[in-house]
Amino acid sequence: MGGLLAIVSSEDCSKYVRRGLIASRHQGNDYFGIAAFGLDGKLIGPRHQEGPAGSDFFTDKFREVSGDVVLGSVSSSDKEPIVGTYQGGEFALAINGRVLNLDNLKKELLGSSFEPAGFSHAQVVANLIGQKEDLVEGIKYAWEKTEGVQDIVILHDQDLIAARHPDAVLPLLIGESPIGSAVGSSDFVLRKLGFDKLTPLEGGDIYLVKFDDDCKLLREGENGARTCAFLWTYTGHIDDKIDGLYTAELRERLGRNLFKNDDYVKGLIKEGKIKPEDVVVSPILMSGLGSSIGYYKQALEKGFNFGFAPVFIPSQRYKRSYVPETNEERKAVAAFKLDEIRYYIEGKFVIAVDDSIVRGTQTEARMSIIKKYKPLGVVVRASHPKIWNPCTYQLSTRNPEELAAVRHGSGSDEDLAKAIGIDNVMYNSFEDYKNSFGELKDKLCMDCAKPK
């Protein structure tokens, strides 16, 4: 996963890009970088840093990257932007996505000098673009040669080019404000910077973006895009609006669905095994907030006087626990990602509402901590359906054997609850999840959740 942000203006706009990348950390926080074409038309940078975008952006290393056309990137995998060349000179490029046939293309491009560890996804795309005389033709050629999806933003001289892949699963938008024009992959970030007039690119669109709102469509796409549903559930910001649907709205719907179908908890109350006033509904991280609110509201409306409180709070900003490559590192991140609040756990029946259970790393680590404080019981409710398959486009999980639904026995709720060490686990069903999107339900990528 990653995020793109570029601005073209009539004056130095680098400070806005730096601020925007800090607000983009929900899209990726392992690497960040920035490049610019200065007022003299010369390329400055790129400059990169490992770790989440933050105070480092205000050091001289990054302040000197200034100009009226500026490109920034946050990423969970590669250092971007990078520099490419073509007949017309140098350009700066960043992508959002991955090249699935990366090694084959590297062999083709590098020949006998091929080294598996070298040449990133963005470098392969830039190399392919550079083989054509025209940047637009180069982008089209890169899309033809690569497998997977890659949204592309290019700076060249005073030009800003934005291209959304024909089969895109991630958003790309053009925004306008008194500052100038911007391209970004997050509605939330663009609005945070004052770009209120937003236009989403369709799949296959390529635009030349100008600071005076005079944006030119260079290639009209066929719009075969399917937006990744996981953006609404987890990776998108809670205040994003994607394809006209707020992430907060969708998450609340999912939480309401969870309570409607929660026969286990309602059965315990009916049998007198727990009292409603002993129940605490708790979000797990910010991505679980909207769904936990929906669950809680639905319960109240049906006469269940549950409590609502966070049993965990973020200790500080850590990378997402499903991103690190090794299970040991994922467990280490999960163990220190949140701090527990014992007051809301001891003697309570905890309903932990999470965005999803991917590998189960976070869930296993956190539920074991809850159980140390002797709750009356603990159950997990996951907004996203059970994840059976790795991401088709390798934007998140890549190994099916790491997925919780695959690792734990038959993949049944009972096997998973036993493995985690809790009383019960429940997901939204695939059909309930899909139908929660309303008119968007047939325009989504949900490959990871397709039942076996």
C-alpha cells in the first residue's frame, strides 16, 4: 500500500505536499519521499527517508526540495519518487501499486546484469515509460507490459501527469483550490489541504494537470476499475469518501449488521449468563471505531443497555501489523501497538469490534492481554468477511498460508476462536458485507474474501 500526492501551483507549494504526506500516514509509513521541479525548471531531489513522515520533513534535507511542481509519496515497500529519463529529458515518478511480473521484466530490461534485489517496481515502470518518445505513450506501454495495477504520477518540467490504471483498485483524484491543482490518492488528505473541488479519475484516464484548473484529458479510459473494498474497512482514513461513500458510513453499517446477526451474545443475555450492563463494546484501533459505533447504536435501539469504551488506546504510531514480512516482527509490532485500559476489562464482558482478521497477529496478541485481567468473557466481531485469499494485486497479504482462516483448522469460527483463546468470533458474511455497499456492490474488488 502507498499514497501519492502532487501539487502544481504558480508559486512554491512544497510545504503543502510535506503537510499532506504527514496526513497520509494511514496509506503507508515505512518510506516517504519528495521531488520537485524548481522555479528555474530544474529537477530537485528526490529525497527519501525511512519511517513515517513527520518532523524530518522540516529539516534542510527536505526544505531544499521546493518548487511550483512537487511530487510526494508514502509507501509500505519502496522509496519513491524515483527519477527516469526519456527522449524529452528527466522526469520524477511515483506509483501506487505493484508489478506482479517484476522479475521477468527485470530480466528483460537488464539482461545479464539482472539482480533480483535491485530495481524496484517504480524503476521498472519508469524504464518502460522511457522507451517511448512521448510520456503518455510510455505510460500506455508500461501498462501493456506489466501485470498488476499501477497508478502513476509524473513530474516533467512544469507538467504534472496523472494516470489511473485501466483495472485500478485504488482511488486517484484531481483537486482544485486557490493554491493550484493537486493529484492524490486520498480524499481526506486533499480536503485537509483545502482542495475541496475533487474529480475522481476513471480507470485508464490520463490527465495533464495545470495550476490554473485547466486540466486536459490526454487519454480517456474504459473504466474497468474495481475499487478495493478493504479501503472502506481498514486502510482508508475514517473520514475518506471513496466513490461517493464515506468510510465512516460504511463501517457503521457493517457494525449494525454484526449486532443484527449476533445470536451468540443475545443468547447469553437471554439465558441470564451475562447482564447487558456488564457488556462493554470496544473498538480495536481507529479502523474499528465506525463499526463498533454501529454495533453499539444497533444494540441500544433494540433495548440492550451496553457500555461503550476503548479497552485499548494507541501507544504511539507503529507500522500496520499485517505489513511486516516476518511473523516475529508482526507479533512484536502488535504487542506494543496498543496500551490496554484495565478498568474497562476487569469484570466486564468485552465485545472487541475489529476491522478485520487477516493473519490474526493483532487479534491473538491483544485478546491474550485482555484475558489476563479476568473479564467475564471476550468475543471478537470482525467487520470484514473472512479472508480466504491473498490480495490479487499483492497490495497487502501475499501468502495464503499466513491467513488466519487458512492457518487455523478448518477455518471455522469455532477453530479460530479456540486458536485465539476467546469465547467466540464472528464476521460479517460475504453477502451482508457486499450488500452494505448499496449501489457500489458490483463495482468492488473483494477477491480476498470470496468464499472457497
